[in-house]
Amino acid sequence: MFKKGTKLYSILTGTCPKCHEESMFKNKNPYILSQALSMHEHCSNCKTKYKIEPSFFYGSMYVSYPVGIAFATAAFVISFFVFNASIHIVFISIIATLIVFMPIILRLSRNIWINFFMSYDKSFAKK
């Protein structure tokens, strides 16, 4: 399920969707905010160009909304049902979760978006 060659592997690791060898992002740490969305132009292994067309990753905004909802729902379930927190504390926990995980949500939505349009190809993988 989470092995090289699956879309889930590419989405969760942020690797090239074609060869799964190189990271798409220049810096692996999403919490360096000045470089959170800095991406390589192409994969150094298979030469796949990540930006298929100008403004390609604007489409990832459509993906970031449901990803953010998933994080907010998880924060709600944990704070309300597990910790039996009041509604005010639940609201604060949802907002805090979205703020803390925003760089991860942004990267995850870009990974999901590019994997809609590209698939793994064994011929590009390193031998």
C-alpha cells in the first residue's frame, strides 16, 4: 500500500510522480516558511518538468480545501470526543491545528494535484 510505485508513496513523501526518486521540493522541511513551496523545475533523475503549464499549481488550491477540512475534522474529533473539551476549546484547537499544519497542508495539496496528472513509470526509476 505504501511502497514505491504507488500514488500514495509519491503523495506522502513528496517525490517525483514519474520516478519516485527525487524530492520535488528544494528543502524537505516545510516549516522553513520562506522555502515551503520552493520546488525544483524538473526532476534530476528523469527530467520530468513539474510545472506542466504556467500557474499549474493554482489548481492545488481546490485540493487544499478538503485536505484542510480533514485536518480540522481530526482536530474536532480528538478534542471533543477524546478530551471532552468545551466548544470554545474545540474551536481554538481547530484554528491552532490549521495554523500549525498549514505548510504540510500546502505541500500535501501540491503533491495530490500533480499526481492527478502524472503516473509512476518503472522505466524512469533508478536501476
